[in-house]
Amino acid sequence: MMVRSQCRSLRLFEVILESDQVPVSYMIDPTRKLIRTTCSGPITLANVIEHFRELKDDPACVGHLDVLLDVDAAESPPESDQLRTVNSQLRQMHKKVQFGMLAIVAKRDVMFGMMRVFRVFAEENFRAIRVFREAREAEAWLSLREADDIYS
């Protein structure tokens, strides 16, 4: 009986943690010149626009940066109109930051497909964009691109 009680408490704790999750979070790695963005749970267009506001205000978000975008934990794919709005937000960032490579991680078929649509919309804002099903493949591609930049 004690074990069941502990399990219920643990589940309640997990639910509380899940509800406190930020739908769009990011971290800037200044050494690799990389923005790591993660989308999880239910995400609204307002969440994404807020993310771009935060980036605009972040003093570390300057110069040339690559992006690793992980949308694997997002609950539902965006609609094409929303992707156009995101692209518009990206264009507004050009005064502050120049984006290099964009690696997108999306395992589910529907999200993978929508991220390929996004690639078409956003290609003007990046040197190269690829969509991957596995994070390790995306990381490897970004690492190869970094090595190419060092020697070119």
C-alpha cells in the first residue's frame, strides 16, 4: 500500500512538472555559435512569437548563429499560414543575427512533412536547412558544417 501511495505522489509530481513546461525553450551555446531550440507540448503561434521576442532581447543572440530546432515533443504540427508567420519573424531578426545552418528534428511523419514545408518558406533566412528524424543525425550534420566553415 505504501508503494502505491508513493507512485501516486510521483505521478502527481510528474504532472505538475509537465504543466510547468515552457512550450518553446532555447539555449545559446556561444562556443559552437548555436541556438538549441526545443518545442514541446501544445504550442501556439503566440508562444513562437514570444520566443522570437526573447531572442531579440537576448544579448547572446548576435552575429552568426546556427540553429538546432527540435520539434519532436510538440503535440501537433503547425499549419502553413503559421509557418509563413514564423518566417516573417525570422526576417525581422536579420538586423540582430545572421542565421547559418538550420537542422530540424522531427520524428513523426506529419511533423517531418510540415518541417519540410517550412524549409521551403525559410530557406531565404538560412545558408542551408535540413530536416532529420534523429537528433544525433542533426548534430552530426551541424558538426560537419562547422568543420567545413573552419577550412573554407
